[in-house]
Amino acid sequence: MSIRVTLDRVLLDRRMSLTELSERVGVTLANLSILKTGKAKAIRFSTLEALCRELQCQPGDILIFDEDEDGAERVAAE
């Protein structure tokens, strides 16, 4: 996947647990865990907005485009 989720780093910087974030944004702990571990295939803008509001960050602080990873997959497939 070329989009990496850095929610764990942002939570660490804010000294906030995943459980606390879950309660604040109204998203289940299971769904946030899936997002945090990078197993999510999509995220709703409303969820992203709630995360950014509570964590006082920008979407780019949580989601990072990793061009190298995508390029490495393309080369390996050829």
C-alpha cells in the first residue's frame, strides 16, 4: 500500500491512548485499531475530520503517501 497511516506516532506525540481517542471521536476501538495498524482500505472524510479535530492536526499528519513503496512494488512485478 502506498498510503501509510501514522496515527500511532500522532497519538504518542499527544500522549493519548487509542481508547481515549475512540471515546472522543465516537469511532469504535476496533475500527481505530484497524486504521492504526494500516489494515484499513478506506476512511470516511467525516472520520478523518473528527480525528484531525481531536488530535489538532492536519490529514497529512495522519496519512502519508509513500512513493518509494509503490515504486518498489511496480519494479518487483515487472
